[in-house]
Amino acid sequence: MDDATEIRQGIREHLGQFSLHVLLVFATGLTIGSERTVVPVLGGDVLGVESFLVIGSFVVSFGFVKALLNLYAGKWGEEYGRKPVLVAGWLTALPIPVILIYAPSWAWISVGNVLLGINQALTWSMAINAKIDLAGPDQRGLAVGIDEAFGYTGVAVGAWITGVIAGRTSLRPEPFYFLAAVVVLALVLSVFLVRETVQLARQEGDDDHHDANLPFREVLKRATYGDRTLFAAAQAGHVENFVDTLFWIAVPLYLTSEGLAIEAVGVVVGIHSAMYFLQIGTGGLADRIGRRPPVVWGMFLAGGGVLGMVLVEGYLGWVVLAGLSGLGMALLYPNLMTVPGDAAHPSWRSAGMGVYRMWRDAGYGVGAILIGLSMELVSAEAAFYMTAGLMFLSGAVVYVWMEETHPEFGTHEPPAPAPERAVADD
């Protein structure tokens, strides 16, 4: 692109649109957070579901659908632009509050969570890619940190608000009126105020570079197993979502079984998610010290917090350990996502991040199955021990295999290109 027509990147230069995308990712977090406290308890108390594995099925459906749509959301974002995919995500969310209010059986809850998985994949994928487009390479870590901080603050606020509403009224329909208002407002903002950003990514890259314009099949291979650093990031992202799944399924059921009131459970779950707001600092920190150190620290800290929750008793102890595991997640979460953002050429960055997000969010489905089986066949505590052990093991893989990808002082080099390679997308 000619210098005269080139659009400058930077958060300050695009503060209005950047702030709008921050608001929209907060709404995305509110949408999923509105289910965190209420829906698992709804399954047992209202719909009569007794099996932990069946209750976990709604997260399985959510996780696998979100993982698959993450993969294609990145691809579609390259082909059609960020805004159309974003609007489609909010349109998909419109039926969710209605389903949750009127669902006569748990199967309908799982259907609603299929739609939630589509909504979260399309809206959150485009939110993060738009912010990276606007911010540019010098503020990439900060942009990802802000995105995840406000998104997961939305999760925390949604879990807390719906817990309070449920405690003062009933498990349904009142909490889901709040959800309906969030979805409608976000859709209106996406349609009428959001502007396209894909042109910023296109001007950022050199199309003559040997790594430019990889076909989608090659991107999938590179970001999954063709690059050891990206493999380390993908497996860590997959396993760390077990922690998020644990706080979605096992923590509310475990704490209520220990006699904690639903309002207090909402606080514990909300404190864990609220710590994710610290990503606004940890993403910027990684711009200064690199991606690898916060990821390694975060994996072990989050695992330790999960382990501690079954080694202590009492509300205060659970709050502290939930916060500790949330702090670990705040360290690792944005910086794992920035790794493929660093390693990918701008011409296929959205697709590359989509591959990472596919493997990461498949962790919801796999984690829900393993956590549900642990609770069903062994005990609720077993799910905590399993999750902590896998976090420690995955952190060790990161420590051994992940190289630094920061553009300024990174040690990571992409694999050498194949001798012959088509440049057209599949």
C-alpha cells in the first residue's frame, strides 16, 4: 500500500473504535457469565438432573462447537472482514435467553449452549482480531491483555449479577432477562457503530515475504504441530481451559454441596473471573519482558490455586484460592494467545489465531467430559486433583519446548518454507 494512503495503527489513533470493541467484548463476557452461576444449579434443582456427567454435557456442547467455529471464524475474518462475522455472532445469541427461560428439559439447555458456543467463537474471535488490527505490532500484547481483561471481567460481573438476581427472586426467568438486554444492545452496537478493520492487517504485512499467504491447510498444520513453540502454546491453551471448565461445572456444585449459599458461590466464581482483569497489565508486561515467563508462571500458579481449593475449608479460603488460580490464568491467558499473533504473518494471522483458539476451546469439551467422569465415578475432589495435575504437566511442556516469540527479543524462528507451496487459499 502507498505511504500516502496508509492508515496509522495504534490504540490512541483509533481510541473510539478500540473502546467500542472493548465494550463489545465485555458484553461477550456478560453473555457467558450469565450462565456460570445459575445454569449448573438449575439443572439439579429445577430440571431434576442428578448425573454430574449429564450436567457437564452443556459445557461439552459449548466447547466443541466454539472450538470448531473459532477455526472458521479466523478464516472467515480474513475472507469477509471482521464486522460481518461479529454481527453474525450476535444474531446467533438472540434465541439463547428464550431457550434458558422456557427449556422443559436439560437437552434444550444443551441446544442453547450450542448457540452460545457459536456466539462466543464469532464475537470474541473478531473482538481480539479487530483490536490487534487497530493496535499494531508494537502494542499487540497490550491489546490482547485489554481484550481478555474486559471480556473476563464481563464473565465475573455476569456470574455475580445473575447469582444475586437468582438469590433474590428465582433461578429463572429473572436472571435471563438481564442476558436478553445484553444481547440486544450488543447487536445494535455491532450493526450501527462498528467499522471494518481488516484493511489494517492487510497493509501491515509484506505480501512478497516467503511466509505470506499460506493456504489454510498449511496454517492448520503450522499452528498445530509443525512448529514446536506453537504446539506448546496449543496444548497449554487446551489444558488451561480445564480450569475455566472446573469453575463452570464443579466449583458451583462442590461449594453448594459444602453448604455455601448460591449468592456466596457467585462471589467465589466471580472472584476467580475478576482476577482476569489483571490481564490488562500482564499483556502489557509481556510486551516488555516477553511472552514465555508469564505463561510458565501462570500455568503453575493456576494449578496450585485449583489444588488448594480442596485442601482448605471455609468461605474465606475458597475466595483466596479462587483468586490465586485466577491470577495464574491472568498471567498465562493473554500471552498464550499472543504467541501465534507474534509468529503468524499478518496475511494469515487471524486464521492462525483461529487454529490456536480451536485447540484452546476444545479444552472446554474435553475438560467437561473428564471433570464430569471424575465427579461421577470418583468424587468432586478428584476433579480438582486431576485438573491441577494436568496444569503442572502442561506447564512443564511449555517450560521445555516454548521459545520466546516477542518480535524484539524473541528466540523463535518459524520453520523453513517447503521447496514448493501454493499461495492460493484452499
